[in-house]
Amino acid sequence: MAGPLAADSFNNPEATALPVYRGRFAPSPSGPLHAGSLVAAVGSFLDARAHGGTWLVRMEDIDPPREPEGAAETILRQLEAHHLHWDESVVWQSQQSLAYQQFLANLHNKSLTYYCDCTRKQIKSRANRYDGFCRNRNVSSETSAIRFRNDNPVKLLHDRIKGSVKPDHDFVCEDFTLVRRDGLWAYQLAVVHDDFHSGITHIVRGEDLLEASAWQLTLWKTMNTLGSYDPQPLPDICHLPLVLGPDGRKLSKQNHAPELNLSQTRLNLVHALHALGLSPEPELTNCHERDILAWGIANWKI
Ligand SMILES: [Zn+2]
């Protein structure tokens, strides 16, 4: 039966062949956005829009002790104030626990996980990085972390900005944690699970996460082999330069970077464009946020 949809796709045979772009901005609500996190938000937004893609927001709220009350809502308000409008419902990692549990069980069923009760101090006293000490120890689950048996690590990255990157060998080979000793989900497990299930095709974020991409792509490839999920192509990765404070250190919540001033959203956006290597005329600051972003999309080169 040929309904209107079928007729449309028949008239446009290339419709299904168009490359899909799904990008995301994934802040952790450990505090409000600052100038550095705005650059990551704007960078991922412009890249998605310049590719005619979909842009999602995911709240990485899996570390309650480090999340001041209301920070997540503040972040969403800050994005809206800068006219960074997302396309689908916000994904809240705090609501994904059952899915993470299933993911963990799927890994466990393939013998890809093990318990580890090593303290940070014990690990440091043995080696620079975790040395797989508990791989065959059959540690009990009480107060243990769960680690990934990292037997086939991705060792070479292809980043759209940085080109070919070979992170430290010991780092990429480390059996990274999936569940922390305090019982909270580790970042790597949550981020890969959610990117995979949201069908993310392009990851654009700050370069402090470049090396961890090796672990994440390893986990993604592993997901493809579990037999539990429809395989997904590895995402394209692109790591943006970090914004440094006056002291030369990365702007971050830990360094007490000031929260974005919402009375100067246009100026904030123009500063973000500069940080992304674009050179707008100063007059752009007088334009509407929507037009500043449109200028960014038109001039996006990465
Ligand atoms: Zn251990």
C-alpha cells in the first residue's frame, strides 16, 4: 500500500542514502556552564547544524555527590538562553540504570568483566596505571569496582581535528572501570551505552576527552560483538581545543571558572566562535543569538 510516505521516498530515491548525522552535547551537572563548556556546546551544535544533522542534549548526572541541586536545570536554561535548542528529549543518565545493568550483564556473560578491590594507593604502588592485578583473583563483589577485560584495545584514533593520534600504550590497554568502588556507574560505560543507543554518529567535544576515546571506541566495538544489540558504526570523533583561563589552566568547574553571564549571551556566543577558530566581525555581537549561530553555521570549517 503506497501511503504518502512511500510516495515521497519513491520520488526521492536518494533520501535513504543521505548520510545521517546525530550529534550531542553531554554536560555533567557538577555546576553551571562556563565559557569553556559553552565552546563545547557551540562547537557540537554548529557541526551538527552545518551537516544538516540532529543535535541532542544528554545530562550526565550519574555522580550525585558532585551535583549541586538544580545544576542540571540551570544548564538547560543556559543553553536555551543562548538559543542552543536541542531536537529530542533530553536523555538523563540517572534514568538509565536498568539499561546500564543489562549492558553490564551482557559484558559479564561474555567474561569481559571482573571485580577489583584495589585501592588507588595500591595501584600506584605497583605501576603507573592499573596492571590487571585482580584479573584472576576472584575478588568478592563487596566494595569492589568492576573492570573491563580490555583484551583488544583500540590503539589508534582518527580525530577530525587532531588527525591520527596514538594515545599512551599503557593507557589504552588498561582494564578501565565500568562500575566504581562506591557503586556508581563509571563514565566510560554510561557514555558509550548512551551514544550507542542514541545512534550518535559524530562526537564533538573538548580535547581533554581525546585519549578516553580509545577506551570508548573499544567498548563500542565490543558492544557490536555482544549479539545483544544491532551493531552501530563507530562514531566520527572531533576534539576541540580547550579554553584556558588567565593562569593558562583549562577553564573548569574544579578551577572555579565563573558561570556564564546570561545578560551577555550574544557576547558569550561571539567569544565561543573565536575560541573555535572563527573570526566574526565585532558587529556580530549586536545581532540576535539566532543570527550569530547562523553565521557560525555558514562559516563552520572543521
Ligand atoms: Zn585490582
